[in-house]
Amino acid sequence: MKKYAATLLILMLAGLTGLANAQTGTTIIAEVPFDYIVNGKTMPAGEISVKVENNGQAYLEITSGQRSAFAIPNPDETARPAEETSLVFHKYGDRYFLAGVKRAGQNRNYELPAGSLEKELRASNVDEKEVTLVASLKMFGK
């Protein structure tokens, strides 16, 4: 019984450490005037909240209206820090895809991998445009 209690205590402490680490990061807020797709999920126009968290592997939690999605971005290291916080979208016809996140003053930005629909549109040679929306940045956590 003591062995079980000790194991349970260790697991609880490990879980609390993970929770404490999960509470650190940044939140990016922007007003998006169009519906868009992220990780295969259509998100509504309106205020978008993107939580950028990094616990060894960065991940994004995107919330817009009543919908939310998670994405694991590819880090994009640049020589020059981003001048402003922004969200980058790829536009094909009337479809938008969240493609990147930039944080002011940071050399590490995040690119979202193209999903199957975006790859299909690229392969069909649909004109692609890049749309950048300026956003605000909030820090949270420790």
C-alpha cells in the first residue's frame, strides 16, 4: 500500500509540474474579417485568440467564436526579429488558411503546415496571395 501511495504522489507532482509549465506563453489577439481554415477546421470570422505555448514542442490553441482548434507549427528562425505581431493567411480564391504567426521582437516565428485542401488548391494552380493581419500580444503565466 505504501508503494502505491508513493507512486501516486510522484505522478501527482509530475502532473502539477506539467500544469505549471503549461501556464506560460503568449496570446495573440486579432480581428479576422473572413472565415478561415486551420488544421482542417473552418473557423468563423471575428476575434481570434491564438495561444502560443512551448513545453519542449510548441503548439497553438486557436479560438474563434465558439470554435477552437489545435495546431503544431514548424518553428521558423529568422535573423531579424519580427517588427510587429501578426497572423499570416494564405488566400486561394475565396478560401483563407492560417499559415503563420509572428511575434514582435522575436526571431522565432511559427509556420503551420499546409493541410490536404490547401495542397490540393496549390496543385490546381489556384492563385495564392498572402494576407497579413496585425495583432496584439499578451503574455501569460510565470
